[in-house]
Amino acid sequence: QSRHPVDLFRRLCFQQPALVALAMMKRNSTAGTKGKPSPKGAKSPASPTSPAPPAVTLPPALSTVAAKIFTYDVMGKFCGPAVTQRFKDALASGEPTSDEDQRVIEKGLFLWAAELKAVNYAHWFFPLRFGGGVLGSTAGMKYDCFVDYDWGAGGIPGNKAFIAKMPKGRVFNGETDGSSFPNGGLRQTHTAAAFTSWDRGSPPFVHDGTLYIPCAFVSHYGAALDDKTPLLRAQDAVHREGLRLLKNIGGYDEVKQVVSYLGWEQEFFVISKATYLARPDLRATGRTLIGAPPSRGQQADLNYFAPMPLSVKNCMDDIQAALLAVGCPLNVYHNEVAPGQHEISPIFSMTNISSDQNQIAMQICNDVAAKHDLVILFHEKPFAGLNGSGKHNNWSVGTDTGVNFFSPGSTEKQSTLFTVDPPALDGTTLVAGGTSASTLAAAGAAGGATAGKAVVVVDPFSSGALVAAEVRRRGFACICAYSTAMVQLAGLEAFIPAGLELEFDAVLGQKLDDPVASAQATAEAVRDMEARGQWTVVAVLAGAETGVGMADRLSEALGLRTNGSASTEARRDKYIMGEAVRSAGVRAVLQQRCTTWEQAEAFLVSSGLETHDPYRVIVKPVDSAGSDGVTLCRSREDVRNAFHTLNGQKNQLGAETSAVLVQEFLDGEEYVVDSVSRDGVHKTVAVWHYDKRPANDQFNVYFGQNPLLSSEEPSQVCIDYMHQVLDAVGLKNGPSHAEVKLVRDGPCLVEVGARCHGAEGAWVEISDSCYGYNQVQCSVDAYLDESAFAGLAQAPTKRGADGRLAFLVSYTTGKLVSYNDAMIEEIRGMRSFVAMELFLSPGDQVKPTVDCFTFLGNVRLVHGDSEVVEADYNRLREMEKSGHLVHLE
């Protein structure tokens, strides 16, 4: 089989011809094909000698398909072929339906609906209002009865006989009160009216004794008060610009209409009515606000596509039958990932029709579930710790001749169109990213002081994922922003802490690798969100080292609490960082930034580093990730080799090394000072002592870390020093993670990051147990809770327990068969054991540990007795050294 990407894509692509726009209501017709020519290449349904198929009685759900929708065939029966054809022609051209034809259609609709036992009719519209996630459909309507005066009878108005009929002029247009949309407030009575207009491309249907007429909804001045009007305008734009594109490409003169298609997938939870009524939070918000985790959540794969409980299956069967009857071609329903979660999905339709089908589907789901003593929850996140419910929209563009813009096709003509359209759509997200963001979901449950407020977390990886989770825990909407396209595609999701089910209210992706342009595009998207009233962004935080620059630029552009972009490089570029510290009169490492070997060699001579005994020089990238690429050199030749190895190479996060740092070797113990700052006030939230040792020919392998109090030497010296460093690099707001060496003349900075301590947040449990708080929480406080920040101690002074974070070090190489079960169980049985994370799976390659990316895993130890912690920690080191912790092949 061909492995060419286009061939693979063709086999995977949906290549069924698009629906013809002018026959959009024909899709529900139950008419046969007698007298019509067979499509080209189609086989005859039966040869003359074939036996006649047996007579089959269809089940009710299939025998009543499209029985309650006003298709073109139904219109032809009740209104006549000529009126039906003129209606179709008017729809295609955009011309209004004539008054004469409107009267005929009104009468036909009434007779058809009455035949289906409809008593009322309703202009069905979709006003701009909150609560869709909580309630499901929030459609607007009022029920008008099929009665009116018999205006042809004698007598004066008000004393005439009234009869059953569709009142004149009530199908195509209507008038109602629009003064409370989109958000209530003051009412201007002289412009209170709003107007509904039938979306003629979406056919009426009968449900529960009412004729539904899908409508647009506009104000007295013509402003859109609904979701349908902008959608119809967008479809007009697709048609207009699609024809323009095809004309420029050439060869599509026969195309008269370009339309968009949509196939939706709706997820939801089903619970019993009794359970729902017993929970005030569910009844008030559509989600749970308190509660314990379920005994069986979705840790395993037991729910997805499993058989449904009979009570739910019976309900779903009735929902399916009801939807098929009103013309929604629901052809799939199944169990979803979480317990109690399900999904329904119909065949695709034109976008406006599909949108209407989704709305009536949610309404019917609610109605039918109530009859089964069940309640359906459409909220985006009804249960913490379980899968949320999405509304997935599969979108495409096609023509009335059956061409799909996003299918590569099998001809050069179709391939040419395909090469244009995906990039054009991709470009739209750059030019109109804010408009695209309007399709993003907002949490329907936001409430209280955080209602309508959002926090942007840039590159929420490693401990930044915990920052994002903390933001959402406090009730803020959380927006993920990627700093560059490279970061978005780098697979950094692998650095999200294990077991954390991270969800965002919006994701602002990037197509740009220019950090400044990325920040500008993101700021524009955020402003568009705010202008639409979707959220008010109140803070921007860097989630990972890669996000620091974007966070600085974005917060500055939005006028929020910021460190500013003027000194960003002093917090990102290790050379500029060191020189900023030196310029402030603070002890800094002796160093030189080099892009050529000649620069490095000259610095070795001029600095006097080669006169040190023993010869020790550090070579590392200016923007390394963790300890990636940090090399101890013991000769000039070592320096030369390290320089050429690192210069221009990519680090573990995919970023190219722009320059190499040559530095003095700092001989001393290493400490970490984790701080948070607000408006230039710095508070230290943790001091850690690093256990770094030589291993696997690397001089500084991380083995672990343990927390210190400010009263323990040399914590206070390091804290005081770091306050000067933070001022020197312009870090006024947010978290900082600094590594400091204590050398003969005092503390000296290795580097500082304007983000939380990394290690995927494995230290959080230890910090909570030992200090009673952690840097993630305090960082959010620094931006969002002034009083909590004010009440935070200047530095940790009390310790409730002792702890260690132990990184599991490998001394061997090979393919992992398994971890040693006996040793793993011994670790779990240690008195100070809290948690363990193993990074590799059977079949993965085990490498000797030299940096943060080659650990086997980590173990968290906490106990009230420091000697217990120390003994367990030493035992871990023995297990590693034995070589028996893993089985390799």
C-alpha cells in the first residue's frame, strides 16, 4: 500500500459528495426514485430475474422518519408544485417570497400541522443569553394558537366569530418583545420591539403539539439579538467568497452556490430524577459544587462504548425516535468515557439546519428524560475529576455540484482546490483569531466573585499545569495560550503531572514562531473575547520557562499586573541575567556569551579561568532546559568539544541554542530559593537543599532535594541575596525559581526562572506537608488575592514534618522489561512513603541518568521524624546502585 501522505489522507478522508444546497430539505423526503435516472456508475437495484424482496414492516421509529418535518415533498403536496418551485428559486437567489405565495404556504403549513395534531405554532429563535451549558437548549419561543377572527364574516371587529386557521402574515415574520435581550437591564419602551424572520433554509417541524418555525431574531434597529443571525450572515459570506475563490481558480463555472456543512456530536450525563432533586447545587447550577470522588471513576476503560443501563437505553430509544420524526437524522448514540456519560450524533446537514437540529435535540432529550424519571446534564463540567461534556462540531464547505473543498479528490482540478482551502482556513485563524475564538466554550457554572473573569496561563506545562488547575479551582475561567507554534507542537503535554485531568475554558493556539508577533495576535484575541463580553481577563501567568516572554508582553499589552517586556531577556537569557545582577553590584558568575569558538578561547585567556587549579570551566546553552547540556570541562580541549557540541543544536524542548555560555565553576553546595512577588514585594515560600552528585560521567546529576526553614543555615543568607537578584532582573510580580551556589565569598546565582519550581510539581505534596502551603497557591495569590499575599510569611519559619523528593537514577542502559516488583513494593511500604511516579513503560529505552529527562521516576517521602525520612532516602539510593530496580533486555 502507498505510504504517500496524500494517498493516506485520501483513504481516510470523507469523500461522499456534499449535499446539493437547493435540495437541502429533500434530505428528509420519503419519496422513492421511480422514474429517475440512476446515478452514474450505480447498479440497478434488482435485475428482472431477481426475486422480489419480502414485504417488511419497519419498526415505529423507522416508519415515522421525517413524518413531522415540512420537506419540499410535503410542501408540494399541501402548497402545490408551482409554489414550491418558486419558493426554492427565491431561496437560491435571496429574493423574498411573494405575498401571494406566502398566503398559500401559510394555509398549507396550517393544514399539515393540524393533521399532525398541532394546536399552536411558535417562532423558534435563539436569543443571546447565558446558561446554555447549564440548561441545554435556551431557545426562545411563545406559543400562539391556530385561531383568528373569521374576517370574511359579518359583524364588527371584536364581535366576529373566530375559527381555526393560521393568522395572516404570521409565518414568515413576527414581532415580540426584545427589550430584555441580550442581558435585561433598562428598557426603552419606544424601541422595545424585536422581530423574528423565518430562516427559509431550515424547514418547520411539529413537536409536542406545536409547529416550530426556525427564525432569526433582530432588534428594532436590526441588530442581531441571537446566535442565528450571525450564523446566516457567515453562511452568506462563505457563499460569496467561495464563488469568488472558485472563479479565481478557474474551471468551476457551473457552480452556483457554496455552502457550509456541520456534523455535531453532543455529550451529556444522565442521572436519576431523585438524585437531581436531592442536590441543590445541581438544580441551581447544573453541576456539582461539592462531593467525594466516585468509587469508580474513569481510571480504567470500562465505560467507553460499554452497554448502556436498560433505563438509559430505553430513554435513548425514545429520544432517537422523536428526533428522527422531526427530521434530525440521529444515527449514533453510545456510552462515553465517564460513568453516566453518553453521546448522540446525527448525519451532517447544512450548518444552519444542523444548528437547529442540535437545539431541538437538547430540548427533546430533556423532555423525554423527564418522562423516564431521568435528568440530562448538558453542563460542560458537571463533575470534578471526570470527563467534561463537549459539543464537537465537524465542519466543511461544499458546492451545489457536489465538490468538497477539503477533500484532496482524485483529479488535478480537485487537488488544486484542496491545496488552497486548508491553508486559507488556517490563515483565517491568524487574521481573525479573535473571531475564531468566539466559538470557544465558556464554563456555564462560573459564579460569585469570579464570575466572568479569566486568567491566561502561557504554556501550562510541568508545574504550570498545576497553576492552571488552581486557577480553575478558584472559579476563574482558565485560558491556555501557547507562546509560539514550536512550543504548541513540541509535545510538552508529556510534562503535565501524572493523574492531573487538565481542562481549559479556551485555548489560544499559535501559527507563528515569532514570539513578539505571537503575543500581539494573542492580545488581539483576548481583546475580542472581552469586547464580546465572554470574559474579562484579570491576570496573565507564565506556566513554563518557554512562556515567560509571552506572559510579560501579553500582560503589558493588556494593562495587567506585569514584569514588563523591557527586562524580559534578563529573566530568560542566562548571560544577560548574570550581567544584570553584576550591574546591580551583586555577586554574579564570571562568564562570556559566545557564538564562535574564537570568542570562547579569548575569554578563557582574558578571564584567568585557565589558571585555576584544578581546571574547571562550565559550558552550557544560554537558554538550557533544566540541566540539559550543562558540561563540566577540565581542559581547553573539553571546552572546545562542548562548545561545538552545543552551539546551534536543539535542546530537549525543541529550541535551538542561540549561543553558548562559558562560565567559572562555582564550587559549593547548591540551594533553591522559591519566591512569589507582588508589586516588588518579595516573599520566600520555600528553600530547598539540592542533593547533586557525580554519576554516569556527569558532575551534577540531581538525586533529590529537601526543604529548609529560614532559621536553618544558610537559608537566610540565600533569601537576602535573592531579593537583590529579583530586583536586579526586574522581577516584580509572580513566582520565581532560583538556583544558588554557596561559594567561598557568599551566595552566587546559577540562574533564576520567572515561573514556579518545575519537576512537574512533584514537590507540592512535600511543601504542603512541611510548610503548610506551596508556591503554586501562593503564585495565584500574588496575582489574584491581595489579602492572602499580605498574610503570607516573609519566609518559612515552621515545619510540620520533614520530607525528601527523590529522583530515581539509572546507572544502566537497555530496553525496559519491567520494574522490580519486590523493590517497588518495598518502596511503597516505607514509613515515610507518600507517592511514587514511574516515568517509563515496558519497551521504553532506559538510559543512564545525566539530566532531568533521563530519570526513571521519583518518590516523595514525608514523615514527622527526620531520621525515618533519611533512612528511607538512603535505602532508595542503595536500590538504584544495586542495578536491580529495573529488569532490562
